[in-house]
Amino acid sequence: MNKKIQVLRSKFKKYNIDGYVIPKNDDYFTEYSKINRLKIISNFTGSAGVAVILKNTNYLFTDGRYTIQSQIESGKEFKIIDYDRIINCDLFKNLILGIDPKLFTYNQINKFFTKKNKIKFINNNLIDEIKRNKNSKIHSFFSLNKDIVGESHNSKINKISKYLKKNKSDYLFVSSPENVAWILNIRGQDVPNSPIPNSRLIISKTKKIFLICKIQKTKNLIKEKIIRSNELIDINDFPNRILQLKGNKFIVDDKSCSIYFEYIIKSKFKIIKREDPTYLLKAIKNKIEINNMINAHILDGAALTKFIYWIKNVNKKKISEVQAQNKLESFRKLNKNYLYPSFDTIAGSGKNGAIVHYRAKKGKCKIIKRQDIFLCDSGGQYKYGTTDVTRTICFSTPKLSIKNIFTRVLKGHIAVVSSNLKKYDIGKKIDFRARKYLKNINLDYAHGTGHGVGFFLNVHEGPQSISKYNKVKIKEGMILSNEPGFYKKGKFGIRIENLIFVKKFKRNVFFENLTLAPIESELINYKLLTSSEKNYLFKYHLDVYSKISKYLNFKERKWLASFI
């Protein structure tokens, strides 16, 4: 048995609990974190999950993306259960479950755990008591110029001030660091893969601001006059400073504000629970942000195209998945504005491609075989944009059955980007179009078709998405991924992903591609494509060639031209 689980259970008596709940998120609720308590207790490395450790049984709740992965990583010690079953779950009936109030919102607790059991708040995190997190180096926050982001932080604060006045509230508590980053035009180095500044922010209706963070991180912001020293609140001094604020009403987003902070705020103020308006403001990119994203994708597309050519045509040796992903990053590093991956690269050959969020590790990965198809999902953080792209690659003549499935995925991909956004104006409607051709032969995929993407921020952002349930209206300036797929357990995975943005021209509202990289032609059964779909592919590859060919050598250009 996992010794850490044994140690955790030994603490149950001391705190008078029957179990303990460990989420994936840290106390900032960011997607990626240097602290991963869920991995410590379960070995599960996926981006979404909750573990519940009872006296005799361990449960891991996750979603359809990680069904296979969770079984591999945690299956021996844990019962794997789909997220949907956690609601009104009888497994915890009449039990007292301990939680860290900094890691949960009231919304989560009320939804998942309080209908058939009791919750006990424990301020000491029990996983930290088992394994202390190392004190990481403190990196200062940095600011972005207006020519990068297109709008000053004062302009953004003014918008929030107007929102507060309209909603007759005194303050907004910005609990999500990504929203703080957007409002103040600042970035940080506090999490992997994303330039997140771990911080929170209070904005008043009179435009006063208070940045809540470790004060040592703000020296550059003070120097650059982004913020004044009297506008800073040390994280440990938050309870005292809240009491000093004047007013009556605080708007709090209960999807990202922890129980801990909400409890402190409501000790003095009336709380109004609403979605942070920053999410929607941030989702609609301005023209400068869009132009910068276009430029980032041109150079990112050139790097990916070089990689695809290399892995298909140059390298004849046996290479591993890890070697492949390292080679791809080496091409990205040729661009001086490239910083680091926007997420851990997914490089899955054969059956590993069927694991939606697979991670190849040195010594524990496959050699890429010529008869296998290879799924590569990767992205980069650039000083002026964020990228995310998936290509499925083959090295020999594929089976007709695989070509047929790939082609149906491609048809769904084309249907998304070709959507009339006046008719298909919400994510739910567009998602249906993506799945249509697979469902015609009784196939489907377990993940959403597309997620929102940030500007030099999180590669996954809301509120917009293309999924079965999303009803947020798709608006001009939004950036989304377009990534239908199909996964055959133990056999192969297929996914085609481009980033797209919403463009308006005269009365027309439509998607336009950001991603520029060839789509594997050898996996296409052209007999299944309509003339308009063939025409789309021709125009797409013509656009790819016209924009990135100057960054390629002669052989690479000649090969890319064959797609037209």
C-alpha cells in the first residue's frame, strides 16, 4: 500500500474525520501549478481530478479525457469513477470528510459533498504535513507594454468601475490570477507553462485597487509605476486589511474564490455572487492582440512544419516519443521570442495516441514505429502570443478504416471553421457540427471540440468553448481551438487541432484560422470529401505556404508545396 495514504489515514482520528478530499488545484485554482497534491497521493498527473481517501477505500474522480491514463497511473490503489457520479454520491453517505478551505469553493462543496455527508474545514493541509513543498525561488512580476496588449490597465480598471456602479456594488474581488494579469497587464513566473502572476486583486467602484500577493514580487511594478506601495496587501495581512475597507457590498466569483477568502470577506461585507466580468472582457481580444497572435502563429507554424518534414522525411533512425517532442521544441527555440511550451507536449505513437492527455517520459515511452500513426499535440508561449496545435502523422500506407475515421474527423474540423456564426452562434451548436460525421457511423469522442485560448496567458480559458453544454455566445475577437478527434483504446488516436478566431467583415461573422501547418494528406480518403471540403483544404494549404514558406529551406518548401 502507498505509504503516504497510510500516513494520511493515521491523521483521521486526530481531526475526527472519516476521510479526506484532495483536489488537483492549488489555492489559486489555476490549471497548472508547481504544487500538485493530487499527484503526491495518487500518482495521477492529469489536469482534472479529485481524490477521496477513506479509512478503507480510495477513490479518484476524473473525466472522460483521463479514463485510460488514470487506470494506468492510479488504478492499483484507487477506484476510478467518472466526475459525473460524484454528485449526490452515496459512497460518502453520513461520513465526515475533511477539506482544506483554501482549495475549495462553497460552490464545489455544495454541489458535490454536502447533501449526504458532513464537511469539516481543516486549515492545516494534511498532504503538506506528509510532504512539505519546497520553497521555490521568488520571481518578480513584469509588465507588458500597450503595443503588446493594446489597452492600458487604467482603461480596464475603468470598465470594471463602471460595472460595479451599474451593479450597485462597492468592490470586486478578483480571485483568479489570470484575470489579475489581464487587468493590470502584468505577467509572472509562478506556474509551469503559463506566465501567471500568483495574486489576487480588489477593485473599488472609485477605481482604487489593492494587489494581494507576496510583496517581494512587486518591485518591478512599483519601479514602473504600475502600482504604488500603498496599493499592496501582503497575503498574510489580508484579514486585517479587509476590515479597514469602507463600503457594504463585495462582488465575489464563487467558482474561483475559495471558502477561506469568502469567509473573511463576508465577516464585514455583504457578498454578491456573480461571475467575474473580467472573464468575458479578457475573452474578447482587441485588434493588436489578434495581430500579435497571428504573428506568433506564423513562426510557430514554421517550426511545426519543419518538425513534420523532419519526422516524415529526414530521420530514418528509430526515435522515441520523447526524442520527437524534444526535436519539436528545438525548432520552436529557433525563434528568439519563444519562451516555453504552453502545456506539456502530447507525443503519442500507436496506442499511446489513444490516451487523450498522454505524457511521454524518458525511459517510459515508445519507439515510434513506421506502421503506427503518431499524434502530436503541442504549443508555445511567445512574448506576444500563445499557440496550441495538434497534428496526426503517418509514416506508411495506413489502413482504409483508419483513413475513413481520420477523414470524418477532418470533415468535422472543416465544419467548425466553416460555421455561419449568425446561425451557429454558441459553442453547443458548433459542437454538434463537429461530431456529426463520426456519429453517422456511431463513433464519438469524450472531450469538448474546442476551448478558449488566452493572449500570452492560459492556453485554456473561458467562458467561451465549443462543447456539448456551452451556451456562451461566440463574439468577435474570441479565440478558440478546433479539435475534434477519435480514440481507439489500445490502438491509436486521431486529432486535428487549429486555433481559430472570430472575425467580422461588413455583416458577416466567421472563423478564421490562426494555426498554419499542413494536415496529413496520406490519412485522407478524398472520396469521402465534398468539393467544398476539398476546396477548403486547397485554400488552407495555399495560405499556409504563402505565409510560412519563407522561413523554410528549399527541401521543406518543395515538400510543403505538394499539399497544394
